Amino acid sequence: MSTREDAIRLIQSIYYDSIDAGDMARAATALHPDIDWSHAQVWAHHDFARAEPSGFKGRQAVRDFLAARVDQLREARITHGIEDMVFENDRGAFLGNVTGPDGTTKPFMVWFALTDGLVSRYDLRPL
């Protein structure tokens, strides 16, 4: 059974911090090989608008999606942060923010699950 601290380490320290640094290979190490991943855009930039969510099944599919966006994310200079999390029995939810280079923030919520110590479900929606 994983702990809340394990979840924060996986999602913030490995997944988000690596995405913000442009290291999509490292970000993907937080994900279970069979992850069910769904993400609706929080911060509109480039050709990515707040619209229907993108969804992928499997770590490699998510890694490929993120890798294709690395240049746009670097140019957008946004960062992701967990604000408040609830966690029990390898499942949880948290409120987070995407912060832009000017300090503007946009909130989001994530529902997630862990399996074998990795993120196996990830559903992000803007608020």
C-alpha cells in the first residue's frame, strides 16, 4: 500500500517537475505501464485549447504525447503544482495550479490511483 507522501513524490517530484523541466522520459517513470490517462487542457497555449480531454492507455502512449509537446511547453514556461491532496487506499484527488511566467495561476483537479507503486489512473480537469 502506498502513502500520501509516495503519491506526492510520484506526481509532483517525478511527473510534474520533470514535465516542467522538459524531461518527458523521466516524467513517464512515474506512470504504470497500463496507465489510464486523461487530461483536459488547463492553460491554453500554442494549438492547445481548453476543450475535450486527450486520453491515452499505456505509459508509452503518454510519453509519446508529452514528448511531442516538449518544445511548446518549454516556450509556454508554465509550471505545475499540487496544492492540497486527499489520499486513501491507493486512490486520491488533489487540487493544483498551473502557473505562468507572469505569476498568473489557473486551477485544476486530478483524480488518480496507484498500482504497484506507480500512477495507474490520472484524470485532470480544469476548474
